[in-house]
Amino acid sequence: MTDYLQKILTARVYDVAIESPLEFASSLSERMGNKIYFKREDMQSVFSFKLRGAYNKMAHLTPAQLKRGVICASAGNHAQGVALGAKRLGCRAVIVMPTTTPQVKVDAVKARGGEVVLQGDSYSDAYQHALTLEKKLKLTFVHPFDDPYVIAGQGTIGMEILRQHPGDIHAIFVAIGGGGLIGGIAAYVKSVRPDIKVIGVQTSDSDAMARSFKSGRRVTLSDVGLFCDGTAVKLAGEETFRLVKQYVDDIIVVDTDAVCAAIKDVFQDTRSILEPSGALSIAGAKAYVERAQASKKPLKGQTLMTIASGANMNFDRLRFVAEMAEVGEAREAVLAVTIPEERGSFKRFCQLVGPRNVTEFNYRISDSKEAHVFVGLQIANRDESGKITSAFEKNGFRALDLTHDELARLHVRHMVGGKSPLAQNELLYRFEFPERPGALMRFLDSMAPNWNISLFHYRNQGGDVGRILVGIQVPKKEMKAFREFLSGLGYRYWDESGNPVYKLFL
């Protein structure tokens, strides 16, 4: 610990970094019943904290190493830090980035003089390619997280928080990808204020450190989610895992909806837009408070620090964020309600909805006896969707709560239009694939088998993952071949053939 304390206190970060503001989030604090602060690392010149560690590492290289140049692998933010550091120190910088990296980050690296090489779907893929190029080009590798100088550079954020807020602090929440940020912050905070909890936050589809923390050994993920691209790491660092085991109190896992809601929370307090990974710590703090409120020891009036760690957001992704934020905030309930096709039914339905704001309403006549309505309603809290469903049931309307149904939220709400008598032997599957230019056509090309496609829905939502719903008519005698086709496709998929919402609307 002493070694890291010294490294952090003597880190060379302020040649390129500012001491970012610690900003009180008044609206979010009032809503959560605790004092929540944002450490505004999104206000750095590269819009993320990563330049601290990158520059600190490069500033400690020998003149000979700088003359040969540096190389790194990064999903974007570390890349910008390395490119900026190289420009400041007058050396070459080769940056290997996953092909899924948002274009805004690629353009930013190029603008700072970095030589960009796109390789692989995740950080881990880019990392392996960078190691090959390191030997081939005789460059010095600048690791994005698993390096003592990088960890120490990020640790200066912890030093600043304690200097900026010398009073009581209950916990500091930190996003985790490979673990460099939380490793540095935890090493400093626990050496100076061991009473303060340091809590990591990861997404449920990129939780390598959380799984490693729980099992006591490093766990490698077979694949990672790409929405929070800045923390999409398959394997946590060796040194960072050691620090996390030693100093971190807990790791919270949240979903995409919660991250989108956190982006909106930060916008409402600051009018700034964080990237998904940049808002992870805020989502974690909210989950922590909600978990405490549900227990016998509710959290009230405590000071919670969160790291607003980055703002390199693709503008096109905002559409997806806005849609998912409503669910993440528990502000929208989505239901399927069956109404008798008779006079007065619709009026009774409207009376049950009452004064609630209707966010969505989809209906098309398809049956002479019953009407299936897809409706979105504004709600005040998480429990309300269940109560609304029960109210419909008590008044004679069959109702299905679809608020957390992926098929309904991502596809069916855009497709309500009745059933087809031609869709015999139809299987319904959802697929996910890395979103990039041409990805949809590559997906279609991969569906070469001659089974008839009876339904298809795709909508570009501006995220890093493309989502497709496909109805495929497969003869029973060909089911073995179909299963082999699925296993060899190379994309994540879900069988939705038995989903109630499919049976109601499609």
C-alpha cells in the first residue's frame, strides 16, 4: 500500500489533466434521500479520466523508449489519453481499437495524431493484436489498466476527492472494466481513510471482475456486452485484481436499463451527457441505495461519491438511451391487455387507465371476439406495473405485465399489426450481433439455409449491439439441421417461440 501511496502522491498527471470538479447532484440527491456527488472526469480535455494513467506511464519511460514510440489497445478513452500524451511528449503512438469502438472515439484519436488500427470485436481481441504489433514494431506497450504507473495515475482521483471533501463519506462508487481506476482509488483511499467504502460497479453482461471477486480467482468471460464499450473487458488485470481483493468492499452489478437511467439522471443535474461506462458508478450508487431501502437498514443522509468517468458518446446512441431510461427509472409500465370486441369495452379500459399519462398505444383488429392492446403507461415506482396489471384483471380484462420483457420492449412494440394465417411451423428467435457498418447484411448472408423467413424486425438504435427478431418456418424433419445452424452461427440468440406476447400479437 505504501508503494502505491507514494506513486500516487508523486504521479505526473497535471501536465495534461485538470483537478476535475466535485459537483453536488441536487436533484438526484433529493430523490435518493442521500447526498450524491459527481466527480466530473468527463470534463478532462479527452472527456475521460484515462489520460491520467496513460500520461503518468509515458512520463516515466526512458528517452530511448519514447524515441521508438508507444502502442496500446483500447476501446477509445485510454487511446485518446495515449495519443494526447504522445503528442505532448513528441513520440509515435499506434492505437489498436476494437472494430466496435464508437466513431466519435476513433475520430478523436486520429485528431490527436494517433495511428489507429481496428481489430476484433472487444478490448481483449484488440489487446492480443497489439501485443503482436509491439514485438514487430519494437514499440513500448502502454497498458490501459494492469500497470502500476497507470493505476497510480488513476489513483490521483481518489486523492482529489478526499482533498475536495474532507468531511464524512460513506462510500465511493467506481466503474470497473479491467480495474485500473478502482485499483488506484481504493489503494489511496484505504491508506488514508479506511472507514470509507470503495464499491465497484459493472454491467451484468461484462462482469469479469465481479465474478472474479466472488470466486477468488480471475474469471475469463467468453464474450462481453458492448453497450458499455469502455468497460467491455473479458479478463480483469492481474495486478488490479490483487488490489480489488485487498481493498474493495463490494461490487454491484447493474443492467443496461439502469445505466440509461443514470445517464438521464446526470443530464438532469448537469445538462451533460455521459457515455454508458461513464454513468456506471451513478447506476451503482442508485442500486446500492435501493437495495438498502429494501432491507431493514435503509440508507439516509449519507454522502456518496460517484465517478462521472467519461463522456465520449455517439450522438446516434441517444435514441436508444432515451427509450431504455424510462424502464431503468421505473417510469414506464408496458402491458398487453385483452379487451372484448364489444361496445363499451374501450371506455371501461380508459377508465381503468385513469389520469396516468399514456406513453404508447398499439392496436389492430385481428379477431371478431377479442382485441389485444399493447399499451405503455407512465408510473411513479417499480411496484406500480404489477398493481395496474392486477387492477385490469379484477375488472375482467386479461393483462400481461411486459415491462421487463425484452421481446416486447425491443421489437413487438414496433410491430403490432395482427397475426398471419400463412405463418405455419414458425419459430421465433431473437439475435444479437456486434453493430457496425454492413453488419446487418452480413447477418442476412449468414442465414443461407433455405428456410422461409416469415417475420423480420430490425431497428438501428444507435447502440453497439444490433438486435434482430426473426420468424423462420422450419419443417419438423429439419429441426436437427436448424439446431446445428444456430450453434454454428456465432451470434447470441434466444428462442422466443413460447413467449406469451408473441402469441398475443404476432
